[in-house]
Amino acid sequence: MIVIRERKTKMVSLIDSLLPEQWKEVSLGEKGDGFAEYHLNRQRNHPDPNTLRLFLTNDDGDPVTAMIKGTQPNDDPFKAVNACEFKLKGEEVVGIDICGDVVLKKT
């Protein structure tokens, strides 16, 4: 006898991994300028429960360290992501675009 179980998969948006009081979801048309593509290295850490430190590489192969402040506690929205677009202000991430799923830091 073969038993087939239906797996229920919850679709998760990027905004679900971030604190809604600090981030907002926007359309591609509202994205604005200043984004660049980066490759994510597998190494990353949480300096505190709501901050994620990423180690990135830009298109020129230069290493970049970036901090995302305002993540859900100990959450990592990049587990299955190899590359995406970030908007950086110094080392702080103020915008993220993963395949058209765009969020901006609230000001």
C-alpha cells in the first residue's frame, strides 16, 4: 500500500522575515535607484537577534560586509538565495530585491 501525504507549503514573502515597523514592501515601480547585484556568501551571523550580518561579493569580485537591521528574531531570509540586489547606505542594507520581491527600510 502506498500512502501519499499532501505537504502544505506556506508561501513566504521577504517582508515576512523582517519587522513590519522597520520595513515596507513596495512594487518594482516604487523601487527607486541605487540597487546593485551582489552574490551572497554562505557565511553570515546575527550580532543580535534582530540584525543579520551578510558577507557579499559585488560584480567586480570585491568583498562587502552588510548589515540588515530589523529582521524577525534570528531569521535568515537568504537561506536559499545565491544572489540578489541590495541598496546599501554604508554597510547598512536599506533596500532588498529578490526576484521582484522588493522591500525598503522605513525612514
